[in-house]
Amino acid sequence: MSTRLVRYIEVSWRCTGYVVTGVFERVRSLMACLWRYAVISLKASWRCIRYFVYRYAVVPLTLVAGFICGRNVTTNDPYVTPSVWSRNGAQIDTEKYLHGYPGKADDPSLEDNYRFYANEIPSRPDGDLIETIHAEWWGQYEKLERHHGYIQWEQNVLYCSVRLFPIRERGVNGEAQELQLHEAKRICSDPVMHERVLKSYELMLDFYGMKLKDRNTGEIERADNWKERFHHLNHSSHNYLRITRILKCLGEMEYEYLKAPFLRFVLHEAIVEGTLDHTLDSCINYWLEVLKDDQERADVKTLAAELQGTVKEL
């Protein structure tokens, strides 16, 4: 057998191996993706089943039992409305967040979020190093809108995600690394990295047409281009989930004090000024709920009610 023929067979065998390996990896990734979305679909279906069982079986039967026993009950009665039936997924996630994710263990081997804020690795997919993002993405609104990977990874299921605002829970995909407690502590203990988190918050405020007036108090004011950016925020509800994540991340990164001023600003713009009226439902039912301090949460709720009452009177 000639040397050329042997060489040809070796190259052909090697190429065949590459093709088979590539196909196998693609199939494996696709199956993993399908499995994750199947699990998500099953969870959503289970929530729907629980709701309908509660709505059309538990409540009617309980009302009938209350009538027979001579007990006046309503659907707001705690005996009739167990929280496990009435809460949706977002409320459950919020409760877990407020209670520090009970039972969730820290994994010391995971450190992608720390390495990202240490400026060692880029956000993925289609992201960049944190210093480059802060230097070059400022005001790049189309780029920020287009690249979901920098906040939460939604599109490319073949890569692990590193996000600008990591939190201790999974998003849509199952590959993204959750924020670990040891990562948050190391980021907060390093002045440079902790400052980068604040800079990321200011970057997103600018994206939404806002500006951090006072870093010490968290007071917010309108940015120069607020009309354009408010209009965009008012008509892009997909950004509301991003804001929930941002607020949760601020709480994990020892910037809890920034959340209430943001909410007060949005409530004023939504209720009094009418510039962010489409955000009001998310602000009251989701963003406000991630305030960790009970009294502060109650105060902001009172403010919302007072503003709404004032506007109605006018």
C-alpha cells in the first residue's frame, strides 16, 4: 500500500471522527435543550392544574362545607385560600429571595460571576469584559436592547452565561450559573468590584432614561433624554423582568438602599406624571415586593396608595 493511500485513509478517518463527534455534540445539546423546556412546560402546566383545581374544586367545596357548618367564609378567608394554591411562580421566587433561599447550598467551585466582575472573563453570549461594557456600551441603546446575555441569558443554549446582574436563582435556561454566596461576599468586599456593580446600575438607569443623582441616598432624577427612553420603557414590557432581576441583584450586592428611591421615582412618574403608567402594575406587584425591609415595603406601598388617591381626587 502506497504512502499516499495510507495518508488519505488516515485523513479520511480523522475527518469522519470530527464529523461524528460534532453531530453527537449537537444532538446532545439539542436533547438537553428539549429536556429543559419540557421541564419548564411541565412546571407551567402543573401551576395551571393547581389553579383550576383550587378555583373550581377547593373553593366551591369549602364554601359548601362552610355553609353546611354555619360558618361564613369567603375566598379571602385563610382557611379557604391556602397560599400554596394562590401564589404564582413569581411570588414564590420573591418569597424565596426575601428569606435568603432556604436550603440552597453555596457551591465554592462556581466562580464565573466573581471572575466576570474581576474583569477576567466576558459576559456570554455576545458580551464583553465588564470594564469594556462600562467604557463602550454607555448610550448604546440598540446594543443593550439587542444583547440579552448581559442581563439574563435567554437565546443561546450552548454556552454558560455570565450576567451583569447575577442572582441566586435560575432564569429561563438551566445552564446559567446562579450567583453563589461566596461570590457575592468577595465582590462586596472588594471596593473596585463593588464599584463596578454600582456602575452597572447607573448604566441601566441611563438606558431607562434615569440618572443617579446621589450615590449615597440612591435619589434618582430624569436624564436629559428621558422622553425618548421613558417612551421605550413604557412600551417594552420585556424590560420589566430585567428590572426585577436588577433589583434582586442590588439586594444581594449590599445595595439594598438603592431600591426604594428607584421605586418612589417610578411611582411618581407612573401615577403623578403619567410618563411611565404602563410600568405601574409591575412596580406595585413585583418590583416593590423585592424590598427586604418590611417597614420600607409598607411605606412604599402607602406612598403608592396616597399618590393614586391624590390623582383620583384631582
